Amino acid sequence: VVDAYEVNSDPLVLTGSHNWSNAAENINDENTLIIHDADIAALFKAEFEKRWGAFPVATHTGFTPALSVYPNPAGQHATLKGLGATTGHWQLVNAFGQVIQTGSWDNTLELTLDLAPLVPGYYVITLRSEHGIAGIPIQKI
């Protein structure tokens, strides 16, 4: 995926069965697709980041196992569910480790985050309370 979120730069996707070897080039029946489409590039990038985010993040948690975020991937808003009757602070961090948004909650089971101002990409929501710390990956599309 090249320049997935830079729509003015001809975003593209290279995909197919070609494995960039001599055999693929000269012997095997392999294919390469080059797709010049900003929407498809964004979808491929979102799927890659979703799978990359599936690797566990370091957590120490007393949070309920039902802690989740939906929808994920998300568009304009995302809702954290399962916070429990507690208070705490949250922050949204981008793939570069930059804190993008912060906030807190007070004895609520759900918290809705406004993702509208964010560029599409991979983020981690970090939650801190007296029960511990948890990180939840989220994809903004």
C-alpha cells in the first residue's frame, strides 16, 4: 500500500501472488495487481493496521474481560463498553505514539469518543483507573 491516506498523490495497492523471486519472474505462473484507487488503498491499509493491532499490547488489567470498543473499525464515533462502576482517565494515541485526545469517565458503563477530527489510521485507547491499565487498539476509517 502506497500513500493510502494521501488522496492527492495517486494512492495505490500492489497485491497478487507474485513473491518477487527469480522463479516467480521466470518460471511460475504468478500475478501482480497494481490498483490506483484511494478508497481501495485506504481499505487495504485499514485491514493491515487492524491485523497489526491484533498483536497484544502490554496491559496490567483489573478491568472486566468484557471491555471492548465498537464499531471497530470506526468512522465518526467509537464507544467503549464495559468500563464498570469506576472512575478513570483515557488517552488516544496514534501509531507514532503521539497523544491525540484525552479525557476521563466517572461511574459509567459506556463512553463515546468523537473520532471525526482524526485522520484514518491505527490508534490505541489507553485506559487508567484504580483497577489498572488497559490498551485497546482501534482502527479509524
